[in-house]
Amino acid sequence: MDMTSRMSSHFDDAIDTFKASSQALADPLATAVDMAFAALVNNNKILACGNGGSAADAQHFVAELVGRFERDRLPLAGIALNTDSSIMTTVGNDYGFDHIFERQVMALGQPGDILVAISTSGNSPNVLRSIEAAHDRDMAVIALTGKGGGKIGEQLYETDIHLCVPHDRTMRIQEVHIILLHALCDGIDALLLGDSL
């Protein structure tokens, strides 16, 4: 395969993945919007976490909440749990890396808050622990995964939302995760501000 064909194949595969994700995830995504909106208008907050590219996605999502998405509005309460290096290194050193998000959910999470837990594999131990902590705090979870959902898919409650990208390749999963997070932001803003752009 020449390089141009290889590059073109990425677009083709991404388009196929987006179409499959639209069919599988539009309904639970709409429910996730309603869940997040209800939490925010009731003075609750959204906590988000992930590792690597998923950490960047969590930080990006929270930036859109606290700053703005496409329209001016009041800031919305969100915290990315992977951004405070002092907390992460302290907890990682004293308790182990698997606890870096769990401890923060235990400290910051309140009943009615939402945890957005992002893991392409669905098997990240520290994200799994954050979900356990969220459940202990009577928080709902919106989980973004791929590859069949992994252990996270097995750990979620019926009241949680599972947005599992129907693909096994990390790059495709992460590409759809960005669309899911942007769509969440758009849906929240539509409910807050009305449908028009």
C-alpha cells in the first residue's frame, strides 16, 4: 500500500466508525445530556478522568464546561481529576497510581454529581476505582469506552450511561470520544440556551 492510500484508509475507517457509533450511541448520548444537564442545574458538578489521550479528553471537556463551548454562557461546574500534578504524585507515591482518581472522587464527589470516566480499553485500574468511589458517593457515571467496554462495562449500574465505541482500534475510539464529548457540550448548551446557534 502506498502512503497516500494508507492515509486515505484512515478517513474511510473513521467515517465507517462514526456511522456505526451514530447508530449505536445517539440514544444513550441523549440520555447522558439529560443526566449532565440535570446535575448542573441542580448545583452539582461533573468530575472527569482518564489516562494519556483520555486525560487530554477529560481536560478538554472540562475546559468547555468552565469556559464556554460555542456560545457565551455562565461557567458550568467541572473538574478534570488528571490535571493536579501535586495530588496525583502524592496519592501515587503514598497509595499507588491506581488510587489517583479514586481519592479525588472521595474528597470532591457529592451525591448528585456526575463522573465522566474515559478509558479506550475499559480496563484502566484507576478509572475503575474512580467508578467504585463514585457509586459509593451516590454519583451517576457516564463512561466512554471502546473494545467492547472491558471491565468498566461490567462495573456500571443500570442507572449509569455507557458510551462504548464499536471499534477495537485506539485511535478510532479516541476520535469518537471527542465527538461524544463535543456533543455532550452542545446538548447541555441547547438545553440551557435554546437550540439556535
